[in-house]
Amino acid sequence: MKRKLLKAAMPVISPANQIVIRNYYKDEKMLSELHARKVLLLAPHVDDETIGAGGTLMKHAKEGAETHVAFLTDGSGSFTKGEKEALVSARKKEAEKVQELLGLTSIDFYDAKDGQLTSDEPTRAWVRKKIESIQPEVIYAPVFVDCHPDHITTAQLVRDVVDEIQGYSPVIRLYEINTLLPKEEINCIVDISDFVSRKKQTIDVFQSQTIDFDGFLALQHWKTHLLGDHKVEAVETFLELSHEELKNRFDRLDGRYKYSDHFKQANKEATLLYAMFKNLKFKEKVYEESRS
């Protein structure tokens, strides 16, 4: 019933969303260039790579870069044993389709239990081997302020593993999934206009998922107002940090807050305003704490 009511209200909700969200993102930021030969994206779950950086990965590939994605959990969620096995198999098949559509050089699976990802020694060793093998100049991971613990742990794994590799200093770009960055934190904006259709096609692959994706897709268009006068159709946005910056910012917040108590997932356009502005001042305060 709730879903039907929201769908019926979309002719009113969508224009209101567009006006308010475009106004929120209105700025004069500049587009970022990619310039990398090898990149590695760590995805807690199959679909995170496409939601957060699908267009950017395609742009890297078009520029001739190697693009590697490592999926860290099995994506099984809270299902019975038989259901879990079927879901894990389905999501791996989806990942193979994603590899083809995004033009990825390689994909790999660690298969930690969904919701139970930790930065323990076996997991760090697996990620470290992956990084040492690829030697990516850029590593993509989720933002460290997020409603899902696996997303936070993925950022922690980058923090921990890069710390263990002497003399290695990649660029780290943190992408948004569940919990959006405050606009002030966005310092890397990638034009994905050429890849909008292919990204939508890739998202349509995720038939094992029961969530909506229309909020994510709308945001990539409305965030173009970050650029002021630039004539760009769609963008993906990141918080770009050095490893030392990630380490310091992650450590200042580690374990301090349970973000699922404060924020809402931004996947659904019908509830996007609520997801964006729920406890926004608190979110801005959290990011400020990570800097000082």
C-alpha cells in the first residue's frame, strides 16, 4: 500500500525533488580528470560498484586503464541456507554481466558473509595480495560514514592494508552508496554523460535485489549543478583523499557513531529528500569531526 501511494504521488514528488536537490547542490566546482593506468574498486556487495562508480569505471576503461573490481561479501543477506546459496550464485552471475557491461579488466570474490565483513588478518591478507598484484594508482572504496557496516569496513580495509604496504601511496576515492556526502566534502566530480545509458543497463542487471535504484539514477543528473555553468548531463561524485588523510579521518570517528540510527538510504527517489536532509547538520558535524 505504501509503495502504491508513493508511486501515485511521484508526479508531485519528482518535480519538488528536482528543484530542492538542484538548489542544494548549486555550486561552482570543477570537473576532475582521471589519468590512471590501473584502478581497483573494492565493493562490499555486487551492485555497489555500479551505484557508486559505474560511469567512472567505464570512463577509466575508455581511456585505456585497467579496471579491477573486488567483491568482498557474498551478498547473501538474511536468508535461509537454501535461499542464500541461490542468491550468492545469482549475484555472481550478475557480477559477470557487470564485468561485460562496464568493460572491467577483472573481477574477484572474497565471499565474506554479508553483514559480517571485518578487517581481520585473513581479509587484509586477501586485499593486500590483490593490491600488490595490481598496483593500482587509484583505489575506490565506500565513504566511511555510511548506514551499512560492510561499507564502513571496506573503507577501513583500505586504511589498514595500504598502511601495511611500505612506500605505496595511491589516490583514494570514496564513493557514495547508502549515505550521501555533504556537498562540502565532494572534491572529485567525474563527467559520466557518455555512459548514462550503459549505467542504467547495468543497474537493470540486478534482478536479485529488491530495492529501488531510481534515487541513485536521479542524483547523477541533479548533482550536475555542482558545476555551475558546465553543460554536463550526469556526474559521479567522490571524496578524494591521500592514504594519510583517510587514516586520520577514519581513526577520529572509528566506532563513535551508529550511522543507521541517524541516516536513511538514498536509493528511492520518492523518499530522496528525506534521505538527503535527515540529520544533515549532524552528518556535517561528523565529517567536521573527522577533519579536526
